[in-house]
Amino acid sequence: MKHAIGLLEIKNITKGILVADAMLKAANVELILAQPLCPGKYVVMVSGDVGAVQSAVRSGLAAGGSENIVDEFVLPNIHPSVFPALSGCTEVKQIKSLGIIESYSVASAIVAADKAVKAAAVDLLEVRLARGMGGKAVVSLSGEVGAVTAAVRAGGGAIEDSGFLVDQLVIAAPHRGLHASLF
């Protein structure tokens, strides 16, 4: 039995609460996150075995209606560094080179972060979720410039076809004053 997470990003708060309820009633999953985000969206994240998470997401999609869904995913075997980065609990000691992936949705940022850290030996610094950013989300990572470049390409590439990729960049040697303003 594989462990997975599933997420639905909903256009409005009331539908988001309805979706959360439907997801929890549909399968034996654990609620990881259910909260409003900017600009008036709602995000619901659950975890459990792959089949249960898939069932919960399907039920959430049905309850919310496709016209109310911003983005969604089911990710089996998510990289363990994604959870601390989501909660801002990653300790940032040093930024070697800096990679940034900006997306139009929370779901796509998490997908990009997972893909990036699986693609290269990098440290995932933060996945900042749509709070005070007009609904956008930003992934930041650090490591050797070659690894960061590969990770940003992989993460950005994972969401590019969906239309959710806003921009991406790699700064080979960021100024140390930038560290304090970012983290």
C-alpha cells in the first residue's frame, strides 16, 4: 500500500468547505490542510493510501463541480522535504545558488516542488502558498548551480503544459543580503 497526498484548490470558500466534507466522507484519509487562501480560494489536502486519496479527490471534484476547481492532484510517494517547506519549517543555513519557480496555483507549486527535489540534489527551502500573493505560489530551492538549474527545469517543466507556470529563475550567486528578505 503506497502513501499519497491529494489536493483540490477551489475558487470559493463555501464550495471549498463542501469539497472538504465530501472528501473526508468518501474515503479513509487524513485531513492535512483545509483553509482559505488569497484571493478567496480554498485548498483541501488529504493523505492516505493511493486508492483512498484517489477516491477522496474524485468525490471532491464531483461535489465542487469542475467549474469551481482551480487545480488538483494526487501525488503518490511525495518527497519528504515538501512538508517542512510547505509549513515554512525548513532551516535555511546557507544559500549557494537560488532557484525559484512561480505558479498560478497552489497545487501546481507543490507538484513543481516535488518534481524539482526528485530531479536533483537540492535543498527545498520553501513552498509559499498564495498568502498575500494574489493566489500565486512560489517554490524556492538552493544547492550547487548545476543541480539547481536541473531542479528548476524539471519542476517548471512539470507544470508548464498546464498553463500554471508564471516564471522560473536561477541565480548562481545571490547576494547574501537577499537571504534575509526572502526567508
